[in-house]
Amino acid sequence: MTDPKTSLQNFNIKEFQNDLLTWYYANKRDLPWRRTNDPYKVWVSEIMLQQTKVDTVIPYFYNFIEQFPTVYDLANAEEQEVLKAWEGLGYYSRARNLQHAVREVVERYDGKVPSKPKELEGLKGIGSYTKGAILSIAFNQPEPAVDGNVMRVFSRVLNIDDDIAQAKTKKLFETLTREVISHEDPSSFNQAIMDLGATICTPKSPTCLLCPVQEHCRAFDLGVEQQLPIKSKAKKNKTQSYAVLLIENEQGEIGIEQRPEEGLLANLWQYPMVPLEENSIEKIEEWIYSNHGFTIKLGKKQGELKHVFSHLTWNLDIYTALLIEDNIKNKNIKFVPKQELINYPFPVSHLRMKQYI
DNA sequence: AACGCGGGGAC
DNA sequence: GTCCCAGCGTT
């Protein structure tokens, strides 16, 4: 475990800050959430940006702020509307936690986003990074906001070889950032590190020749920037196979089911899925009857679809089917007109099945 | 500390 | 194919 005191010996903090900030003021990216100081909008952007690239977030951010311009609009919205606005962005618990937290801000803090670390920390979906990001960016407090960029940049600049996949390493970088962060402009300092990590100090092939803090970088000096940061491997994922049924009733409506309120793709809607591990194709109709209480006639296979999550892979066989007897007992399944499907939040894998409807 | 949780883009 | 992205909540 690296000792933070030792790491900062002979490191010129003041010159590092000056070189970094001078570069940032001249080169900072023009991003939608940088055109406001509204803590709510900063908050929304930070939640969307968790594990998600800037280019992916931008259109979602515009749409979300247009639809929910204030904490009150979001607090008063239906959860399904919020999930629909989040559709395709992934990690859907972010959206539900954000709305939950915003409702708490309305009730407990008179609609004002809190500016105290302890208060922010208590809000659903706000962890150590997002807390620091809001405090520094929206309230200009010298708090660390340590994400993957910060760990990569500082592991190189200070030549730190601790495993960034481990929790204690993040705490090390928070301690280091507290020492190095600018107290004159903490907002710009944190965002400058992130811009640097996103555009120059990239994971592979960093463009050190253009780096504003190259002369402060110990990894560059030693020629080991490509070997840092150290990150232990993630374990490989598992595969699950399902039949997905596009069930049509006599009125031409399509059957959809809502997923459980916890776990993968919580509360989103999908076309009914039948696990295929032990169920041969012949048993699909029987499985539907015993699990959902209605009878179907299985139609032709329409195609296959492979969908890769970060931790598992779905192999989906897509079938059409006809509803024969509709005494449905499962409240999570309902039949809706085709033109109303667009009102429901679907996972991307099921959005792709629209072509077979 | 380890794991579940989406989806996309770069290579 | 692999990696990783402005991470967090739960166990």
C-alpha cells in the first residue's frame, strides 16, 4: 500500500495546479452541464455520467432536463416516465434512485440541493465520487471527486502501482487529491483532471507529447505510462438462454410483462421470456400455462439475438405466438395495442425486436 | 471486499 | 474478442 505522504515528496503541487488549470481554461470541453450552475442539473449530469461516456449522455441530458427542468418536475413525475427517459442509458437503478433522492430533497430540504457532505451522502445514488463532484462543481468546495480518470491520471503522475480495482486504492487517491486540489478553483481542478483523462491521459496510447503536466509526470519520466494504472481483471460472464414470445391476441394486441422491482432491468417491460435451460421448445406452451395461466399456440421462430451485459450474456430465440385463452392470472402481464408499446420502457435487447411486431 | 448492475464505442 | 467508461448499493 502506497503511503500518500511519501508519494507527494518532491512533488510541486502549486506548479502542477497552474499548468493543469492554464491548460483547462484554454481547452475545456463545451458540455451542456457546464453551461449552468444549477446544482440539480449538475447532479443529473453526474448520475448519467456514472460508467457512461460523455457522448452517450449528451442527448439524454438535454431530453431529461427538458422533460424535468426542476427538482419539483422530477419529484412529481411517474416512475415509468422517468424510466422511459432513461431507456437505453443502462443502469436503471440510477434513474429510480435519483427520483427517490430528489423527492427527499423536496421534502426535507425545501427543494434545495444540499451543500453539506453529510446531507448529500445520505441521498440515494450519491456515493463518494458524486458527492465530491456536486460539492466541487456546483458549490466550489475543495472536495475530491475520484473516478476512473482521476485514478488513472494520478497513478501515472505519481507513479502509483496500487490496484485501482480495490476500494482502499480509491481512498488513497481521495487522500492525495485533498492535498493536490486547488483551493482557488476546485471546480475547474476536478473537471480538468477528468478532461485530461478523457482526451490526453487515455487508458491506451496516452498522448503524452501534448500533456500540460508532462514535466510533472513520473510515469512518463520513467517510460512506464503504458503500464499504469494497475487494474485486476474482471471475471468473465455467464450465458443464459431464453425464448422470447411475441404473443398476439384476437384484437391484435401484444403481450408484455413487467420485470421484478429489484435486480436486472428492474421495473422495465419486456416481451415474455421463457428460460430454455431445461425447457425444450416443445415445453414452452406448457411453461407459459403453468407460470402465467393462459394458453398459447407457438408460431414460427423469427430470429435470434445475442445481447451482452457487463456480467452476463443473453441468447434469445424470438418466436411469434397466438393467445388462445386469456384468463391471465399474472398481474405483471398485459396486452396492449401495438401503437402503445412506445409508452413503456424496454431494455435495448427487446427494443430490437420491434422489427418482428 | 466482492459482486450485481447496461449499453456502447474504441481497439 | 477485450477494455472501460465523470460508480453505487448490497451483502
